[in-house]
Amino acid sequence: MFVSATHIISLLGMSTLLQFASGRIEPDYDNRLTADDINAALLGEPVGENQVQISSWFNAAAANVNAVIMGYVAKFELTELQINSSPLPSIATDLMWYELSNNPGDELLARKSAALKMLDKINAGTIQIKKPIPKSHGTMRTVKPTSNFDWSRF
């Protein structure tokens, strides 16, 4: 929903994804991971053992990121167009970078922390991703207050 494989590939690059995948997936010395494996696993139909492992690794990370973001923005009931025009895809990218990395360092922890702070701001309403629905429609009617005080004597 929030994570797109093509966006992640174009942003992180094949070499970075290949490094991450090589660190996470069991090494098979007879059949090494290649950029073609990552491309086929994420954009096509996984065929070999390496591609199936890459696909399941990426899908597990995407499910984690989608669940985190959905926890913050579920109350907004966003459409796909609103999601794409909001800062949520870039937040998802920062969280995916952290999820996919095999040894997150200070830079990746800072990215994750900044992304979670942005989600907090969206949840609090500081950053609005959807126009607020008006609370009432039409004119506002007031009712004369009832009181035991005699205004005519005063």
C-alpha cells in the first residue's frame, strides 16, 4: 500500500539492495545473488530459490512498514491518490531502508527516528494529509437559554 518495489529500487539502487540481500539471505556459494535475481524477484515472478528468498524478505519488510504506517493513519481513511500526494511514500522509503538493512547504523536509526516523528506529527494533525471534514453544515441555530432569573426586574 505505502511501499512500491519500483520506488524502492530506484531510490536505493540495485547495488545497495544486493548488499542488503547478500547480508540477509543464506549464502549459496554455487548460485550467488545477482542484480537480475533482485529485479526478477521484486518486479516479476520469482523463479529460483534465491529469487523466492529475496521476494519473501522484501515482502516481510514491506508488511512491517505498511503495518507501522497504517497504525498511524488508519483513522484518516485515505485513498490511493491522497497517499501518493502525501509525504507517506517518502516516510515508507526511510522505514524500508531501515527494515532491509542487515546492520543498521546511526544514520539508519536517525532516518527511522525522523520517519516516526513525522508519523507522530501526521497523527497529531500538525501535518495534514487530508482536508478536514466540516463539523456542521448550514447555519447554526441557538436556543434561548432557560433561566429562573427575572430579567425584567433587573
